[in-house]
Amino acid sequence: MTETPPAVPVGGAGAPGGVPGGWRSIAVSAYGPSLLSAVGSGAVMPVVAVTARGLGASVAVAALAVAAIGVGQLLGDLPSGALAARIGERRALLTAAVVEAVGMALCALAGHLALLFAGVLVIGLAGSLFGLARQAYLTEAVPVAMRARALSTLGGVTRIGAFIGPFIGAFVIARSDVAAAYVVGAVAAGAAFLLVLLAPDITKDADGAAAAVAHRSVFSVLGEHRFVLLTLGTGALCISGARAVREALVPLWAESQGLTPSQTALVFGVAGALDMLLFYPSGWLMDRYGRVAAAVPSMVVLGIGMMVLPLATGLVAITLAATVLGLGNGIGAGLVMTLGADASPAVGRTQFLGGWRLFADVGRAAGPLALSGLSGIMTLGASSVVLGVGAVVGAGWLRVWVPRHDPTRRHPTAS
């Protein structure tokens, strides 16, 4: 017997019509700022720890400096939802670009660890606002039948930017110094600002609708939709946690097996390339066959990858295991954003998405902490297996709750 899911408001995008001229007509305006921001962040992330060490930080403190960007995102999620609802997505993007440029400048000029920490924290705050504003706009503007493809493409361009950024950063550092990477970040933020400012205002209608409900507080919206957050939101937390474990686990296992830093970078590069190539197929899969078609396989493959990683003892074997993990991650490209868009109410959408992103970011922070805690009481290999089992359990949780909020079960999808 097929369960009939409850009606879920899907906003203007869910109605017939969608974007005048089609989704592709807004591609540059919709994705360009996110791509530029990701390039800037990608350029600076590899050098934050180096900068901290240069300012006298220990290895542990340097790691905390890197983690500060995640702390900034966590702190920024709920305020970003309130701000975007109040001033609209376009102004939120302009604000995010300015804030990001300020953060880059603080890092470039940092003569003390406190200033570096402040700058990285500000970059994290800006990233939270960037991501929420773009997700909220695409949720409103793109028809439900193309929603997953639109949001997986947003995740894809972010990954592409994060992939390109380190190469640009390395190029300018080789011709100057480490601070030059932050200049790249500031320039990218400035370019994003100009693109949003000069491009056609694609958010006008959505901003007008948001202004009508901006008086609603974030906590009133989250309280109204707390059941969705505690069920489907927990699934998003599991997805983000599994992805973050993958990012921490692979280099730790590679190091434990005697791989050099350059070999570890090669492993990541091969797995990351596959991950990037899958973003559009992932979106198509979700639009055509439903969200479960990506959510469950993604978590199962991630879980299998974690469970087989301890069997890998050489460069080739570790690369293959990391590629399995990259496949699992790629299958679910855009998944968390799509699930949040599906569950978000038409009234109070940006406030809800702020809470949704908080759940995802908590998972992103909790995954490596779980790995750290388990590694303290058992071997790294055993920890990997336990977390892999946890990912498979998370797949079961998603199988239960994702269909209840899946608009593709009620709307015809495009081929």
C-alpha cells in the first residue's frame, strides 16, 4: 500500500511557469557569484594553517584556525535566514560579498593570531549568507521538476570553484607570498559583488514576496516546523556528517599507511574529480526518479567505502577506496539543499532554510568529532567501520522520511 505524503508548500517555483525564458537563462546571474566566492575560499583554505603557523601557532591552534570557518558558518546560519528574509536575496548576496572581502583583508593583514581567527570567522559568516541566499532564490525561481538539477548544479559550481581556487592561490603565492592568496579571495569577492550589482535583478519577484513575511522571526518559523527539522533535518545532519568523516578519514588513513603528502593529494584529486563529474547526473536522478533514488545509494556507498577503507594498504588500493567514497558523495550532490528546498514552507522560507543549514553544518562539525572520539578508544580502522555502519543506518532513516516530503511523488517530472 502506497503512503500518500502530506501536502508540502513548494512556493512559486512549484507552480506552473517558473523562470521566464527557462532555468538556463538565469545561469550566470544565479551561479556566477557562488562560483567566484568558492574560488576565493578555495584559494585561501590551504594557507590558513600555514599563516597561523607563521604567526607562532602550534599545530593544534593552527587546526583550530582552519576550523574557525566552520564555526563562522554555524554562527551565521540563523542570522542569515533572518537577514535574507528582511532585505531580500540580492541585497543579501551583495552584503555577503562585502563581508567576505573584509574577512579576506583581515587575514591578509593579520599580524596576530586573534586577527587571523577573526578574519577566518568572518569568511565563514559570509559563506553562510552566500549559500542561503542562493538556495532560497533557486527554490523559488526554478520549477519543482527541475529543482534538484538546479540545486545540484549550485553544489557543483561550488565544488568546481573550490577545486580551481587552490591552483590560482598556488600560482600567485609562487610569485609573491602567502598573503597573496587572501588578495585572490578579496578580488573574487569583489568580482562577485560586481556581478550581482550589474547583472539583471533575477530576485525581484522573490524579494517582494519575502518582504511580505519578513516580520516573522526565525524561531517562530522553526518552532512551527520543528517536526520536519527533527526528522528530515536529522537525515540532513547524517548526510553532512558522513561527508565530513570522508574528508577527515581519507588523509588520516593514507598517512597511517605511509603515503606521502603528495600521494595523499593525488588520492584526493582522483576522488574529487569523480565527485565533481556527478553533480548534474545526481540532480537528474532526483528529478526523474525521486529524492530517495540518490539519498539512499549515496549513504550506502559512503558507508561501504568507510567499511572497506581499512582493507586498503597501498596507494592503488587507498585510491580505489577513496574513489568509492567520492562516488557516494557525488551521487548525493545537491541532496541536502534539495531536501531543504522540498521541505521549506512558502511562508518563512528563508528563515526555515537558515535552520535547515544549521542542522547540516552541525552534522559537518560532528562527523570529524565522532571520528576523533572513536579513534581515542579504538583503532582508526575500527572507527572507520563503525562510522560506515552508522552511514548505512542513516540511509535507512532517509528511506523512511525523504518520501514524505518529496514533491516528485506529486508532480510530473521532466525527462
